[in-house]
Amino acid sequence: MLVNEILNTEIAPLKESDQVSLALAKLDLLHINKFVVVDADQKVKGMISIETLAEVVDESTILKDLPFEETISVPITQHLFETTRQMFAHELYVLPVTDNENNFLGLVRKREVLNGLGDIFNLSSYGSVITIELAQIDYTLSEIVRIIETENAKILGIAVQQPNDVFDSIRVSIKLNLEDSSVVSAALRRFDYVIVSEESSENMENNFSDRADELIRYLDI
């Protein structure tokens, strides 16, 4: 999925000619702490932060008279994975989208990014999820796929967690088209794969609403 598939063109950027009062109101309305500023030709000039705006005594001051921060933007042809990485790396809820000449094309919001990731990984599809753990040296995706497909199961999505401070092994979560994944689990165990979790859509759905609410509150969107 590319940025152009989730592009939001309904939210207008701030303009250099806008007053601080308008910028403060807009950032408050969108619940964000930083937003893009364009000139009269819709070329991106930079980003203005809530901290900069809050320091201005005269709210009739126009944005052009204030210091802008470097623009963090994404091209319209960028993949959703890289867009997600940039969004989380810079702790932004909204990213401006630009063309090769730095013209403002629209925005991508975190909510649409999360929805897009859900589509990519088929999170709304019924099935089951198996998570296996293995050493980096043993990780071969083609072998895992072969074992699963031998059991007449279809893979709807795969996510790979790299080792971190909590665990030193790779974890692979696999979304399957099966409600009952016991046959696949047994096959993976025969090949010495360690299964750390296994859940069906029915079990996942019981807690889905609460978990979704917690996620939204955490992201503050």
C-alpha cells in the first residue's frame, strides 16, 4: 500500500500569511503539536510547533515572521511501512505529502496509517494467529511458508519481530485463514519450531474492543 491510497486532501495546511491565533486553534482542533506551513504557491516552507506558537505574545503575528522547523514529509509514492517508521520515529500524528518539487499534495494521518496496516495484514479477516520463536541463524521464511502450505493453510499476513532488550530471538507472527490452527501448529512443532502463542479469531474478538480502545487512548487520536 502506498501513500496515495490513504492521502487526505480535506485538511488544509497552514499558510505563511496565517496568524498565530489561527495556527493555535488549528493545532488544538487536530490534537497535534506540529503542523506544516506553505507559501502562496502551496510550496512547503517548514513546520511550526506548538512550543514556538505558545511563546508569541501577540497572536496577530503572522507565521512568516516566526522560525520554522525542518519539514518531515513523505513522497506520494512511498510505501506505508516507511511512512509508519517516519511517523513513529518523529512522534508525529500527521505527515505532509509532497512531490519532487516540494509542493504540498495532502496529508497522511496516523489513524489512516493504522487502518492501512490493518488492511495489509488482514487484521479484520477471520482466522487465527500463530507466533513462533526461533534463533536468528534458524530463520528461513521460505521454510516456514512451505510447512504451513503443506497443511493446506493460506497465509494472510506475516509480521517479524527482531530481537530486542526483552528477548534475543526472532518472533514471527502468522495470520492464517483457518479458525483452528492446531494442524499447522503440530506441523511446525514437528520441525522443532517453538510456538509462543496461538489464538483464533473468536478468542481475539472477545478482547478486541477493549484493546482497540486502549490503543486509541495510547495514541491519543
